[in-house]
Amino acid sequence: VQLQASGGGLVQAGGSLRLSCASSGSILGFNLMGWYRQSPGKGRVFVAAITTDGSTNYADFAKGRFTISRDAAKKTMDLQMNSLKPEDTAVYYCHAVSVRDSQWYWGQGTLVTVSS
């Protein structure tokens, strides 16, 4: 299984971006999908996650601004990011956890840059 993240770019503070994570296979094989981000000089931190039944979880900094969703038919998971702040600047990675063996899969990352 391969995950391909896309949708990053340069945006002004207050703007929006929609990240997408496309799977090479069915996402029904993942019981959990989500996003992490890594800012320059810092470790990778949790952003948001969504389960097969649609339950979601967000980091405190994402609550109220970011929305995670998944579409089994399109084999994608998206992250809608609104009201972006300069501190949201990071490389965003999508991940998925296999139902079969709990293995974690990672996408290659997409860079989000928010200018002030």
C-alpha cells in the first residue's frame, strides 16, 4: 500500500488549504487514518485522525479550524485547514493503520507554508 499526500502550498495567514491523501488500495483496510506534521527543527506531532466509523480526534491547535474526512469510494482522506496561522507551517504527513496487522503506513509529506 502506498499513500500519496498532496495539496500543500503557500498561503497567507487566515487562508485555507485542503490536503488530500490518496491510497493505492482500498482504505477500508485501514481502521485509522490521520495526519501528523513536522515543523523545522521539531518532532512530528499529531494533527488529526479518523476511524472507519467516522469518529474523529484533533490536536488542540486543530480544533475548530481543521476538519478531517475520508472517502472510501475515492480512496482518499482529506484535511481541510481554515484560518491558517504562520505556526501551522510544517510538512504534513498522512498515515494509515492496517486492520489486518496494525502496521503503520506513511505518505511522503506535503509542505504547507503560511506567511504572515
